[in-house]
Amino acid sequence: MEEVKKQTNPYLQAFVILLPSILALVATSATNVCQPNIAGYFGATQYEANTVITSYIIANGIMLPTTGFLAKVFGKKMFFMYCITFFCLGALFCILARDLHMLILARIFQGIGGGCILPLCQAMLLDIFPDKKGLAMALFGVAAMFAPLAGLTAIGAVLGFALFLVGTVILLGAYLANRFW
């Protein structure tokens, strides 16, 4: 008897893939709003607190060129899952950070996962919509434009480490959805 492959709605797949991408983009811009609170919480100067943002961006940028190679080694979907896990663990470590140095290391860890999520998202969207490449990139573009706006608004409402907690919970849901889709 032939095995029938269950078809999943491609827009649902796209949403599940875009969710971690949105949170990775939010993580890039949201800490800008929290910078004075981070400095005050850890008793650091604005310059020292800015290192939290810089460390994430540097780790993110270092991982971008390695994404293609690592996706070939592990497979796109599996590597995407690894990246979500790294990003989630980085957010968890941010919650548990006791001093500024620990927060910076946690943001580096988070940036390692977040740096690969965006290119993988684009590649996976192109796989989902092979004959509609414009639609795939339009969905990514909407998410990329929406994420910083929504992130900064959400951070304005919920300042502090709640960002990392909320992001961790949402990414865990996206991880499980990707795992079983």
C-alpha cells in the first residue's frame, strides 16, 4: 500500500518559519530601548551597556557567511532547529545573567543562533514556494519590516528582562511546530 504524504498548508509553514525570524530581528533592535535600564540594573555606564548590543550584532554578523556551509552539513531544517535552540538558550541565559559580563556572553550565544535564522528562513521560504519566489520574499519582507516596529512597541510596554522570557516561550512554540510539521 502506498504511503500518502500529508499536505500541510504552505502559509502555515511560512508562518512557523517566519516566527523565529521575527524574534531574531526583534532581538536586534529591542535592546536599544532597554539600554538605559540595562545600564541602571547592572550599575554600568551607557558605553558598557552598549556592549550588550554590539556583541549580539558581531556574533550575528560572523554567523551569516557560515550559514550556507552549515546548512549543507546538517540540512536546512535540522540546522534551523539548532539555531532556534541556540537563540532560545541565549535568551534563557540573558534572563539568568547576574552581571553585565554574563549578559554579554549570553547575547553572543544568542547572536550565534540568530545570525543563521534569517538566511535559513529565506531559503526555506523559497523551498515552500518554489514557483512563487516573489511571494516568498514578500512574506519575508513584511516580517522584516514588521519585526522592529512590533518589537520596539512591545519593549516600550514591557521593559526589562521580560523580553527574553517572552521570546523564549514563543521560540519554544516555534521549535515544537517546526519539529512536528
